[in-house]
Amino acid sequence: MWPHEEAADDDAVADGEAVGKSDADAGGRGEQPRTERGTETRVVTDGGVDAAIEGASVEQYAGIVGALEDGVYVLDADGHFTFVNEAMVELTGYDETELQGEPASRIKDRETSERTETALAALRNGETEDLDRTFDLSVQPKRGGPIACEEHVTALFDDGRFRGVVGIVRDISDRRRHRELISQLQETSRSLMQAPSRESVADIVANAARQVLGFELSAVRLYDADERVLRPTATTDATDDQLPERPVYALDEGQPGTVFASGEPAVYDDVRTIEDPDGEFGPVRSAMYFPIGVHGTLTVASTTVGAFDENDRQVAALLAINAAAACNRAKREQEVREARERIETILERINGLIQNTVEVLVEATTREQVEAGVCEQLVAVEPYTFAWLGRPDVRAETISAREWAGSQPSGPATTDDERDVPAGEPPVDVADVAEPIDGDTPGAQALECDGPKVLEGDALDDAGGWFRSAAENGVRSVMAIPLSYTDSNYGVLYVCADQTDAFDQREKVVLQALGRAVANAINAIESGRILSANKVIELEFTVDDRDLLLSRLSGRAGGTITSAGTVTQEDGSLRLYLTAQDADTDEVMAVLDADDAVESASRVAEHDDEALFDVTVTESLIATLVDHGAVPKSIVSENGIARYNIELPYEAEAREVFGLVEDNYDSTDLVGYHEHERPVQTQQEFRAALADRFTDRQETALRTAYLGGFFEWPREVDGDELAEGMDISRPTYHQHLRAAQHKVFEELFEGGY
């Protein structure tokens, strides 16, 4: 019921402001509305409601207040309840009669009661300017725990005298729970985004389901891609206590497997309605299952039937979505970490391999030392277990093993018989291996395309031959690396590993570079071998092929084209000095200018029927021969046929060199093959040979010019002084000097190479 208050005949005052009396009756009794901050406050200005307001108006007003969903109350000046509406009764659980006359502290906690007392004191004293009229409080109902509420109060004054308070109370427990829920979800999301692995994500989500939703039973299963099953990865303590044995599910088993396979969540108010549950639920009566993307599932359960509302479903779905995103990120970061670790391991391993191999290449003085050394260095590094190097036999058209190193890995081989493989022995005997050069083996393909080829896994068995034997003895992958330098092939290097994925792209690049370094070292040894050889092979052959520059020159310009000397330049190009005798020199220049392999060409000198040309080429047969250790003695071309006379060190593969020419140029014929001693000429012998060629006057002219400073710049002596010293004329002196110089250069550059 509404409070009946004695009121002065003066104008009523609400919150210290005058409110005009009602003209409802002659006694000045009445009720005036006051709207403040969106809240309407009415003050009874006389003690008798019957006299102040007609019954119908009071009932109408009471009906409005009673229909409000928020609780409304009135306190007198001493802070005791004089009125509560129906919503207030429902909120507190007290009857109206139980609250009438009771202090506000009956339903308020101490903190709120003290704040209310402070506010009442301020209102009594008229201190309303900075007064906060809205409070958060906890209402203590008759039964149950505190309820989070928001309260708004308005003071009642009559004739300037404080008469009490009108308050509106709103239940904000749902709003607060929502705010706390959002905060918890945000905190969970931050934790998920910092999780370093999928397992960490699973732990966070399982505990978040308990903390955020309030359900003690939850579990996260992660998908094991290798075995195609869902494994329990994270559970709450309550789950471990009540459901200690959580099964592993295949993709077609149980609710987790079904949900993961379909990608659709499933919620059961009563799991006993599920057909064929296989007794997996135990005390669980309701359960929710959500897919975590492609990573697993989230299960939230309760021992109560119908435990989940729509809000629980939405929050659990959000947790699963966030978990999927976190798993994606964690998986990517883990892959990056693993890739970085693999790279660091590879770099460390490869740096050691390269350093040791380079040391072998530098110290080796023979091709055999290079080949054996590189095999030994390779098998000293994991995961390489065996390596062998094969040389091409041009005549037999095969690749035959020359050097090998390593042993088979220990442990059981994954063959059908599962037999144990003893360590220490080579996984395969390659001594008699001879692969066809034009076959389909990795080695043949590597030579054909000048790039590495890999064979691994079941392909080793399918390849047959030594590959199958290697697979049966622990080898899981094989890589063939061509040993190529410029246009020269020195063989194939086979590397065997005990891992299926041992040769990724980085490994291929590094090993291919290592193959080039080995080929370069072999080339250097082969090229230098002729300089110290005292026994050589002389090879003479002809080439009738217009793809050859010298053949084109003599074929089109006529006459005789001769190579007078070669110089290998720093950029790898070759500088040729060609002489043309009885040839159309203009046609020679035309052919040179039109040739794609010619970088530059010039006519240096021309006299009578002979001309000298300076030609720079990017590729030529001469360069290829030199790369293989050959020393050209003479190269002459007539009528389109070029004749080569070269020397090779005795140990060199003359057949290999000739086969190389034969494979690249048509109409190649072997004219001569000779083995002979080549005496080593000492410095004293070189001087003696020159002395024998000089006349006395020539030697005197040369010696006095050198010792007198004639060849210095600026000259310390001129020709007149030197001629006078020899008591001859100046022209005669220069004639003797030039003849001596010519003989020195002739002896030095004999053969032009």
C-alpha cells in the first residue's frame, strides 16, 4: 500500500524544488508529478490519500508502479520501508508485510547500507549537487545468494523538510554475468593466441570450458593424422576423477568421431537417448560436442539432464572456433620453428661437410684421391650412409664404380622378412655395377639433364638392380649428382641415406654445388697433369662438321686456317690467334662476325697471302679439350676439315676425350694414337737450346741490350750507344737484336700453346 504522510499546506517540495498544490479540492490537498532524469516522482502532500487523490487515481498510479518489472520501494526519513511493489517482493523473496517498517539493511549488504546512510545524510542537509543517485549493490534475498543489482534513488521533500526516499532496483546479474563472460572469453582468447602448441591449446580450452561455462566435465581430443584417430589430449580434474578412461576414437566411432568427420556440432540433453552408446557415458547425462576445425573436438558434459541452455551452446561453439584458429596459428609457428631447426641442423652439417670436402679437394694431387676423399667425407655426415662415384666409359657406354665408402645402417630393415641388418658392411656391392649411360637410372638421367636425380621409398625396390639390394639393407633414398664442369662430365656421384626424405630442395642445391666443386678439382688435376708428365699420349683426329668454327672458316673462305695460340681469359672466354693462308680474308671476317659464339674478332695484320686474326669466343672445342687436360700441339683446317693433334697425360682417359668429341661432332675420325716419352726440359737445358741457336753477334747484341737498360722505360741507353760499343752501325745492331728476340720467342712459344 502507499504511505500516508502528514503534509504541510504549503507547496510540496521535491528534491528541494517547489511543486504547486493540486486544485483537486478546496483544502489544497493533491498530488503533483515531478519528472527528473527520466524518472517520475510523485509526493503526497497531505496525510490522507483519500482526501488528497481520488480513489480511482490512486489505484491507477498503484497499478502502473505495480506493473513495473524493476523493483520500486519507498523509505521514510529514518530509512525504513513504507512501500514495495510486486517486483520488489519477487526480487527479495519477502512478503510486503515482512518488509514494511524494516530498515533497508534488511536486504542490503553492509557496504551498500553505509553508502545509503551517507546519501540520506547528504539529502537531509541539502547537499545534492555532487551526489551520486545510482549505485551498484548486492541484494540479499530471503533465500539464496546475493543478487547483483543497480539502484537509483530520489529524495522526497515536503515544505523543505526531508521526508524519505523513492528507490528503483534493477536486477543486473545477467548483465554482470555477461560482462564477466566476455572478460573471461577475452582472457581465454589471449591465452590461446600465445599457446606454443596444439597441446597447449587443448589444455587452455578444456579448463576454459570449466571456468567460463561452469561445467566441471570437459575434454579436448586432437587428431592424430598418422594413425587417423582422435586422442584425448586435455581433460579437467573432475573428468579424470569421474571418467578416468577416455577412449581413442577413429573417425567413424563415437560422438567425437562423428562430429569431427561431419564438422557439425551435436548437443544432447539426455545422452541415454543416443542409440548404441557403448557404455561410454558413465555418470554423464547431457553432453555437447563441437569440432575444433581440422584439429580435434571439444566435449563438455554434465551429470544433470538438460544442463545446457542456448547461451552455453553459443559460448562452447565460440571456444571451439577460437581453439581452431589458435591451433592453426600454433601449427604454423611450430612448423616454422621446426623448419628453422632443420635449416640450422642442415647448415651446421653442410658447413662441416663443405669445409672437410674442400680441404680434401685442395690437398688431393690425383683424381683417385679426390674421388675417394669426397666419398669418405659424405658418409661421415648423417643421414648419409653410403656413397660411390662412377666414371663414364665412353666405349662401353656404361657408368662404372671407381670409388666408394660407407656402411649400411644398423637395426632392422623394413623388408618383408624383417631381418636384422648387421652394421659395418656396405649396403650393396657396387664393384661390378655398370649402368648404361643412355639408361633410365638416376645416374644416367643426371648426366643427361646435368642435374640431380632422387630415388626414394618404394621406387628403390621398383628400380631393381643395386637399388633393390640397397633398400633391403637399410637405404631409404638415393641421390645421383653429375660431376660437371663447363661442358665436361667426369662421372656421377651416388649418395645413399637412411631417411626417406633426406634430399629436399636445399640438400639438392648444396650437393649439386659440391658435385661441381669435385668436377672442378678433377679438371684442375687433369689439366695440370700434362705439365709434369714425362710420358704422354698423342691423339690425332679430324672433324668434318660445319658446327665447328674452324671447319666453317676453311670451308667458306678457302685456304688454310691454323690456330697459332690460345689464351684463357679471366671471364672464362677463350682468345684465339688464327692465321689464314691463301684464304679470302674478307670472307673470314664475315664468318667471324656472323658467328654467335664469337664475342669479338679483328684482323691484326695481313701480308701477302697470310693474315693474322684475334678472335674471342665463348665456347669452342679447343676449350673443351683443355678442360680435359689436353694440350693442343697443332690445329689446322683445310677444305672444311679440321685436324687436331693433342697431347694427354699418360694416365688420362684418351677414349673418354675422343668419345666426347665424337658425341658432339659428326664425321669425327681417329687418325693417330701414340704413346711416347716426353723429356722434361730443365732451365739449364732451355738456356743451352737458345745458346745453340744464337750467333755470337746475336747473343752479344741481346745481352748488352738487356744489361745496358735498353728494355727499361725510359731507356737508359739508346741503339747508337750499343752499336758503337759493338763497333757496328745502328741498323746492323738492330738487325742482330731482332733476330735474337725472334729466336727467344720462337723457343718460348713453339707450338703456340
